[in-house]
Amino acid sequence: MTLRVGVVGVGNIGSIHAGVYKDHAKTELVAVCDIVKEKADAAAHKYGCRAFYSVREMLESGIQLGACSVATKGEENGGEHYEPTMELLAAGIPVLGEKPISNRIDEGERMVALAKEKHVPYGINLNHRFTPAAKRAKDWIESGRLGKLHMINMKMWINNPVETSPWFHLRALHPHSFDVIRYFCGDVKRVGAFMMKGEGRTIWSNTQIILEFANGAIGNLVGSYDAGASYGLERCEVAGANGRFVLEDACEELTFYPRWSIETESYSYLGGMRHFNETFKSRISHWIEQLDAGTAYNQINGSGEDALKAQYLIEAAIRSFETSTIVEL
């Protein structure tokens, strides 16, 4: 049966969601919604579906929805996710939200709690974990190829001149970083953070964050809004007792380095995925496949709860920096 879907918020990212749904064999895009009438109308014309200007209007229209993406934006890229997500979840409609789940922990907690109460699937576009390269690396960890995990070194940085809240860099960019960190190494026990403002900046645009994991591993995150693409956007290195891997730019290069040998094992563009923009299709398609398979609400990969745990880490890093202390979770 074809899944009838909608998209709330049809800016740049919402349009990517709409395009994936439009082209996927198992979905029919039937609705787009945006508080800016011109955006909704333009998207409806482009994708051949109905336009709505509020979630309430969309729900009261009687249109049948099997799932909906929420790609609104707002302060720190997460300030407008709460209301549309709560309306959809309350109506029993599975939601795939954009990251961050919210820039407010209390809102994120209420969204996750409502999805759990209603037994409604709730996912977040944590697309870095859905690449073929990330999956291969995760398989290496789970099969024991790395042995006992020792440490993770994560880097994520881009050029972003935007100046909004003091914590814009942390809350808007690093839901991805911390989800990748948790995906590979599990829950974090303690966090310590240092931050600085780049030249001419008013926000904390650079950070170094140290981590201790529940399983005893240690790690760090280097993040910046002041680094150029020529440096590479992302690098993740995970080391264990028997070897380590390095994953470059989410999907492009993956290399395994055995501890006791000089031989390496390298892959480029696994599954034909060449660059970051392709990760949206991979993640949204996985969401569609899980819904089509009837996956239980508490078995969603890249769930709202996963995204909330990433936000807990971000807020712990902010508290650590503000108080000059190590913060326990």
C-alpha cells in the first residue's frame, strides 16, 4: 500500500524531503504546509499536491496522512519544531522531524513523551548515521572487529557566518556530531567543554569538548563555524583494542587500520554515495521502509529519543563551559 505523506515547512530542507517522497515508489506526496502562503503554493504547484497554511487546517481538511515530515526552522534551527510536531503526534501521525529536535530540552522531552504515550513512530533526520559507510563501520564495532572500544575523535566544522544566539553553533550543528558519537560509542557519562569566539564573532563559534562514555571509552569533539570546506567537513576516528577506523565526510572514505598489521582496508563511495547531499535520500528512504514494514514506535532508527539524547549532551557542554566544571549526565 502506498504511504500518503505530507511535509510541513517547505524551505530548502523541506523541499528536499518533498522531492524524496515524490520520487519514492512507496510514497505519495499529498500535502505541503507552510505559514508563508507563497511557499506552500509554490511547493504544491511543483510537486502536484495540496497546499495548506497551518497544521490545524491540514488536519481538519480530512486529508488522509500516513506520515509527515516537519522541516520548520526558527531560532537555532529548532525553535519552530514543537507546535507542528505535537499537533501531528496528537493526531496519531508518524513524524520525521529535522534536527535539532528542539532548541529547548523541555519541548524535546514533551515531544518524545507524547510519541511514546501514543505509540506513534517519531524519527529525526540524523542523516549521518544512515550512510553505507557509517553502517559498515557500525558493523565492524558490533562484530567485535575493533575489540574493546578505547576512544573516538570527532571533527565537524563548516563556514557559517550567521550570528544569532550565543549557542547557535552548538545547538544547530552538533546534533549531528553527538548522534554520530553515540551511534558508534554509546551513551556519554561525563562532559567537559571549552569554547572561543572566532575573529569578529559575537557567538561561541569554536569548541573543544571532551567525553567519557558509560562503557569506559573516552573521546573528544572539535567543532567550528569558522573552518572552510578545503579542510574537510567531517572526520570520525574510532579506536579499539584491535584496530581503528577513519570515516571521512560522512560517506566518502572509510578505512580500517588493524592494530598489529600495516595492511589497511579502504572503501570509497560505498553504495554509490558520493557526497553529503545524498544522505537525505538514504535517511528518508530508511524512514519510509520502517513505516512500510510496520516497525514498532520504539524501534525507530534515528528516533526522537536519540535526538533528545544528543541535545542533552549539547546542554551539558554549555553548562560545563559556563561553570568551568565537568558535567555528569
